[in-house]
Amino acid sequence: MKNDLRQMLHLEPQKGWLNDPNGLCFFKGEYHVYFQYAPESAQGNGGKCWGHWKSADLLHWRFTGTVLFPDSPDDRNGVYSGSGFVNGDTLYLFYTGNVKEEGDHDYTTSGRGANVILVTTKDGHNMSGKKTLLRNCDYPDYCSCHVRDPKVWEEDGKYHMVLGARTLDDKGCVLYYTSKDLVNWEFEQEKRISDGSYMWECPDEFVVGTKRFLSISPQGLKHEKYTSQNVYSSGYLDLDKGTYTEWDCGFDFYAPQTFKAPDGRRILIGWEGIGDIPYTNPTVALGWQHCLTLPRELTLSPDGRLLQQPIRELQALRKESAKLTSGETLKAQLPFEITGTAQAEFTLEFIDVLRLKKSGSEFSLEFINDSAGCGRTVRYAQLGQCEDIRIIADKTSVEVYLNGGEKVLSSRMYPDSTELSLRSDGVDAVEYKLDGIEVISDE
């Protein structure tokens, strides 16, 4: 069957451009997912807004439309990324209002306003008026005009905010603010490491188990074979150890944000895309571009590492199954899931589309032909022992989880047909045909 490119498992816009997930939260019995949205253009042109989905169960979604527009003096050039904080019967949404002044500016050292703006809502989509909380003059004097992406949480009897920043000497860092009332904020400290980056975007400090982490999206890291392979990267600092680990080694992953589900799970959603990419997405010709990743549960391994796995709710989408045995070939219809055990070295192919290979301590995700990858070639991950592999393949994307989620690789892919032939050498697995999530729209 010819692939119409419209996905069945991943949230994507019906029209226009999507990028960073924002304001993730559980509020009044529903999950809320906001996202950076340019509804006028699949290439991201026009006003940068926030779109909004909500769901009671993470499987049935409603798109309520565009809920924030760049319509005030302090956000006239874009409603940029931010976060949500539930306070009683009110959801507080914090975001960066982008302003670009006219004149001879480089928009790094001058000419750009980076304003932290607050709106509130009682239902998730009807918004209050806008209140500007912080401006450039409220940031340390060593910061450039690039300060953005507020993430807010409550801890130890007060409210905390982190902001991503670029210093005037081109170093990335995170700024910490505190507040007693969610409106008046005071600078406390900064955090940085010598990583060679010039900007840290989308900060998110959170706790899993007994460990504290700081998620960042650093720009300007040196590209290596196994790390920072993309134009921009995303990862997390283990604040106990001071170590940095990439979230995802695939082609398409950026700007993740986490939130706490009502049952205590820490859930992550990222943008399954990146800005300024050297490859393409053929959905642009159809009027839309990009999607969000599948929601992922974060847990700790016995030795304290973060593990990622698709949320357990997705198992309800499994339908009929078939065995995929090493040395054999199986036909599968997108979307599907593969869950199995792996030998020390293995190869798993989507024939004529994609090859997944483990050799020694190296894992690779490689496109076999350019029409499926649209300029994507190969990405690598270093991995020691790998006992299991889990793959969820949608009609134009694939997410690969290795060794219980120790390593993850996410990528867009564009096969001509929704029927793929799978060939295994060293993997014994079960292949599940999957139902799609339900998405309805108020627009």
C-alpha cells in the first residue's frame, strides 16, 4: 500500500510547522501538550504561536487549536518555548516572548528582547491576559540577548525557574531564579560546564528516584562519531556526578521536556526534528512538517543511569502478532512494534529502507537508500552488552530502544509503501501490528 505520509502514532500538525513541545502537564484530569507552531507555513514562516493537544489517557487526543499568538508588544516576533505549572485550579504557562528591534543589530549582543511572560488558564485553552515577568535587564549583565525557555517547578517551599542562556563570550549556561508568588522572581545562581557550546536551550531540572538531572539542548558542541552527530544536540547532566549524556543518538531529536504524571512517572516528550537540518522532509509539499516523539517513561537502572521506554499505555495498541526469527524474513504493515532479544552481534533490516546493526560495541542506524532517508545517512551509538531491542515504527518515523532504553535512536523515515519486509540476523522477536492513536480537531 502506498504511504500517504500521515502518521498514526505520533502527534503532528494537520498543517504548518511544529517544533518544541511546551507546557507539558497533567491538569484537571487531562494531559496537556502545547507546542511551538507556525500554522501558516510548513517551513516555519509567519507568526510563531503555541498549539495545544489534550488527552485523558495519552491515546485519545483533541487538538483545541492555536491558543497563544504573538499579539503583544513583548512577544510580537514570536511566542517561544516555555513550561506549565499547575497551581490549584489554575494552570500557569510561562514562555519567552521574542522581540526583534529594527536597526543595525546582530540580535545576539543587541536588538533582541527576551521576555519571560506569564498567562493563566482555567481549562487549558482559554487564556488570560499576558504579564511580563522578566526582561533583558533582569538577567546577569554577562548574558547576551539569548535568554529563553523558562521551566518552573515547586520545591522546598518556594518556586524555581531555570532559563537557558548564551553569555557575551559565547558560553552556554542555565540561570536559576526563585519566587514566593510565581510573579516576582529573583536571580539566584547560574550553572555551566566547559563543554564548548555557545548556547544552552530548553533547560529542565527534575528528579528520578533519588537522583537529580538537568536536561539541556546545547548548541555548538563539537561533532564526533558517537556524540553530537547532529547540527544540535540534547542531553542531560547528572547533577550528582557532573556527567553529560545525550538523550538520543538518532537523526531527529531535540528540545525535550519532562513532566510528572499523576501516578508519579516522569514522562519525556521531545521534538522529533531539529532546526537547520541538512536533510529534508517530503511532507512539506503536503503542507505540514515535523512531529513529537512518542511519550517516554524515565526510570533508573540499578547503577543509576537514566533509561527511556515508550509509555506503557501504548501496549494497548497492540493487535495481532507474528514471530520474527533470526535467519528469516517477515512482512509487516506500518505501524508496527518489534520487541525481542538480541545476540552479541546482530543485523535487523527493513529491506531497501533501513539497516540496524550491532558490531562489537558499535550500533548503527543506516538508511539503505536516499529516498527513504531524504538525506539522512548513518548514525552511531556506543553500546556494550545489548540484551534486548524494541522498535516502534510509524508511517514516517522510527524509534529504536536498546538494552532496556539505555540507548535510543529516533529518526524520520519515508518508505514508499506501508508494507515492509523485515529480515533478522541475530534477533528473535515478536512483531505486533499496531492500531493508531485517535486525534480529533476543533479547527
